[in-house]
Amino acid sequence: MGLAYKEIENKRIIADDEKCNGCLVCQLRCSFRFEKAFNPEKAAIKVNRFTKGGTDYFISFTEKCDACGICAKHCPYDALSWIKEEKEVA
């Protein structure tokens, strides 16, 4: 599919759909952070499954996502990357 990303200030999460295996660990960790419950429906990251000559996944982010990076930290397939750029002080 391609790359999706969420960027807020100096933080960015990049999602590579082709590496996603659909395990939903990212959604579970995200929902626990926001809601203190492992509930993928409450996560700010969404892994959508669709079939088109095989099984593929499409990753997206909701408005609730603040690019904290917890999803990327716990992704076992390296489908998510978290980048935090240091602001330059003049």
C-alpha cells in the first residue's frame, strides 16, 4: 500500500503497511495508554484489514493520536517508526 504518518510538532510516526502483520499490538498498547484497558476500538491508531488477492493491512491514525510513539515502541514487525526531532535553540 504505502506509508502513512502522523506528525505533531517535532514528533512523527511513520507506518509502513507492507511490514504490518495485523497483530494489533500497536492498538492494544495505545488503548491501554489512553483508556487503561486493552481495547483496540479505543486506540488512536487503526489497523484495517482488507483482502485483495491476499491479506493486507492499512494503518491510519485518528485525531486523538498525539504521536507519543508507544505504538512504534511495541511493534514487533518494525511496521511503525517514531522520530522525535530536537528543536534547535538559537
